[in-house]
Amino acid sequence: MSATKETYEEYSAHKKESNSWDYKRELNIETKSEKYNLIKDFLAFANFGGGYLLLGIDNDDFTLHNQTPIDQARIGDILETNFGFNIEFEITYFDKEQNNANIKLGIIYIHPSKRIITSPKQFQGENNKVIIGLNDILTRRNTKSTKADSDDLEKINKRVSEGAKNVHIDEASNIKPRIYKTNQQRVEALWNTLNNKYEFSSEQLAIKLRGILYFSKHSKLDFANLIGVDSKTFEKVIDGSIIPDINVLIRVSKIFNIDMEFFFQNDYHGRKPFWKEDLVRLSIFQKVKPIVDINKLKNQDHILGQIVYTTANNIVNFCDF
């Protein structure tokens, strides 16, 4: 199945909506409510087993209306920004003659999900109206995108389970790895952070990516698909055997809202050095006198890191004593 003009013509001829397709007079994504209602349809169709959004049909009188094309990448960004993962879809626009003039119509095909998708957070529109609840499982019922009931869940689970029979995945390989391979590696990471010491390498980068994976809601397979890396390559990346292409790191930074600088500096448990936290910086800067001299400091991160390291080292020495 795909988003084609022929499919549009077939379903528009029915002049009625179905669980498998929905009519939209126009596709708007300018307000929160418009975006979240579109997200709601994507979640519902994906869980249901796929479906179509026919753009440019009034669902009351079935008249056709010209569309302003919206780029697929823009819709994809909305989905990834709000979900943290992607839902596969296609969008096609085409011209149709009406009253001796051409109008533009569109069709979106939302692919069936390979697993049951739940909403990762609550989505509220204008006036704080809840459009999608946290952990909601949506589907299609009575030609609407709605919250799944027990019968719906049974159907979704059956569909996903039958689909999984055709996908050969080693479940053991999908277990999330630990951030640090050994306790010694964990200790070294802490002391290197305190000492502002960092060497960019495949293993250090793997620690960072393992941390992001560990704290995310995604399985290894979902994570690999999300960042655009095949499973075999991803295993080598998080094992520290190879360094991924820079475009992979850019994708990770965009999806998980992480500064690119994170990949090229110290970290501990997947966090930035804690002296970069505003509260820590403020606490240290308040000790500086005169206060105006703060603006004269060069390489503030190194200075703050050295203060924290010296303090921690003194505490350890005192305990040893």
C-alpha cells in the first residue's frame, strides 16, 4: 500500500469515511491543537494497522478544496519532536481538474506499526484541553481516532503478534547494555570528569551513546532505526568498535535534544559535568570577590572543574587520613 492518486480516487468515490481512511478539508499544523490532532490520527492509524488521510475533501458535503502542500520532512519533524521516535508514512500531492481549473489534492498513507504504540506524554491544546493522554493507546473505531478499549487492544495485540512471527529478531540482543562495562570504567569516568580530562575515542563515544540508550524509552532495535543505523553497525558503535558518521551524532542530538558539544567533552552517567549546572556555578561564583572579576575569568569551565576536583580530592585525602 502507498499514497497514490489512484488510491485517493478509489476512497473518495465512497463519499463516506471508514476506519481505514479519513477525510480532511485541509491540513493545518500551525496551532497546538492542529498538530496534536494530526499526531492523534497518526497514532491511531499506526496501531490500527495502517490507513489513509485524504486531504482536500469536506466530510460533510464531500466537495473538493485546493491544498497548500506541506513538506513530508516538516510533518516528520513534528512526529519525532513530540514522540522521540518516528512513525513511517508517505505523503503525495497531485493535480485534479475541477471546473476547468486545476486544484491540488493530497493523500497520506500511515504504515502499520510493528508494536503497540503508546503516547509518551500528555498533549494539551488551547485552553488546556487534553487531546491525547499519557500512555494512551489509540486506534480507529466508528470512523474516528479514539482511545482503544479491551476489544481494540485484543485486535491490536493479535495484529502485532502475527506480524512479529515474520520478523526474526533475537530478543536477547535487544536487551539494553550497561552504560559502563566495568566498575573501574565507571570510577575512571568520574575522576576524568572531575579532572577535566577527556579523550575522544570510539569507547568514550560508546559510553555516551549507551547512556542515552539506557535512559531512553527505546529498545536497541528501535533506537538503531530511529537514528538511521542498521542493527549490525549499531552493535559495533555501542560496543566501542567503530565511530559512527557525524550525521548520526547530529541526528541523535536533534532527536534527544542534546547539545553536540556533549559528544566531545567529559560526562558521567550520561550527564554533562555538574559544574556546568547553573546552581553549582552560582554557588562557586558567589565565593569570588570582588564579584566584578568574574567577567575577567578565562576558560571558566576549566577553572570551575579544577575547583570541584581539588575539593573532591581533599575530601578523599582526608578520608584516607
